[in-house]
Amino acid sequence: MQELIDWHFTVQNGMYFDTKTELNGVSIYLSNIIEDGFWNYAFVPSDISLENSIETIESKFNNVNRQPCVYIANSEDCSDKVNKLLTRKYMPLSEESFMTMKSHNKLIVKPSTATTKRVADIKTHNDFIEIFTNAYGGDKTPEQPYGELDKTYIDALIRSFSAMNKFYHFVCYEGKNPVSIATLCFADGKGGLYNVGTAPAYRGKGYGTIATKVCIDQWFLLGGDVLFLQTETGSAVEKWYYKLGFELKFIGRTYCRE
């Protein structure tokens, strides 16, 4: 489990994540750009006492001007930790399924005249940002369970565009119109699937599958040995990933102090 969480940091380092610090068995992951608890949290393994580490965690977060957040994996086995967090006025932020691809499946996509391009110039940069903004804006929906994301996500994305040997951003087009996006983050043989999103007017037509397939194929061509992702537990998106050949490894829950 710790290994999977570390892979998440490794492939994302330089886009959404920036630093990892080890404090008495607790791993603290931070972003220099994004301030929310999705990219700033302390992972407390099951064998580490929260009672003995929570004040150190909170001090570290306060020192870097971040809201203290704690990530618990398979929290049904860590009820004591959860109760401790609730007592200290931590509230649930997210419940996410950490999934890995079982094998390189040949995805079946709906017939389409769609094309895909890797982000490599100003136009594709702008098209990617346009779809990201449309896909991850507004209220929470079954197709977009996170709601509107902060504008700092755009800043983090923009800085990643130049690191083309690590971040593989793709845009799917219907004719000249950008309609869907996805990103493969790749390092040390490990691949992470991120930023999968489709403009609301084009959802349900297979464009997200096309963008995802391009990332999976790219991972395979790079010789990757593990491909993983995280998505909201119980969401329509999670069910879609099961259909694409991913399987659940564990469920992680993030709690942030009010």
C-alpha cells in the first residue's frame, strides 16, 4: 500500500506534487502550488500511532501554511485513527478508490471520427486547458464527482507541459473541436492516469474512452509495468474504470481539520 502511494507521488512530482517528507514513519506529501487536501496530506500507515504523530503532523502543515489533512487507507481497519481525527475536528474530504490495470486490454471504443493529439504547442496547450476547465468546473455530478477545482490546478498543469519525458498530455478532437483530455504521468516504469475529462456537451459518446486508450497505449509503448489511477469511490466513473480493465487495490479516505 505504501508503495502504491509513493508511486502516486513519484509520477506526479513536478505537476501537482512537489515534496515528500518522512517524519517518524509518517509520509507527508505537499504541493507548492495547490493548497487543497487532495495534494497536501500526511499518510499514516496502519502500524503507526496517530496519537503519537498528530501534533507533529499539524505543526508541519501549519509551518507551510497548509490545512492539516490526514490520509487513511482502508479506514475500516483503522477505526481508532478515524475516531481520533473526528475528535480533533477533522472532517472527511474524499473517499477514493486506488485502482490498477490488470493487463493491457484492447479497449473497444465507439465508432468515431475523433482524432487525438499530444500536447506539444500553444494550440494544444490551450485546448487542453479549455477542456480541463470545462470538465472540472461547476457543481459535482455523477460524471464529475469532484466539483469545481481551484484555478491553481491550471498553474500546476502549465508548468508540467515542458516536461514531455514524464507528462504525456493528450487532447481528443471531434473535427476541429477539442472534446476530451487525459494525462499519462510516467516514471521508473510506473504510469498514473490523471486529468481524464470530457466537455459536458460531449459526455456519454465515447470520447473519454478514446483519450484514456491513448494514455494506456502510451504506457504500454514505454514498457510500463504498473498503471494506476484514483477515482471517487462509488461513482459512475469508478464503474467505468472497472469496465476498462482496472481493479481495486484499496480505498483511501482523506480527513482535513476545520
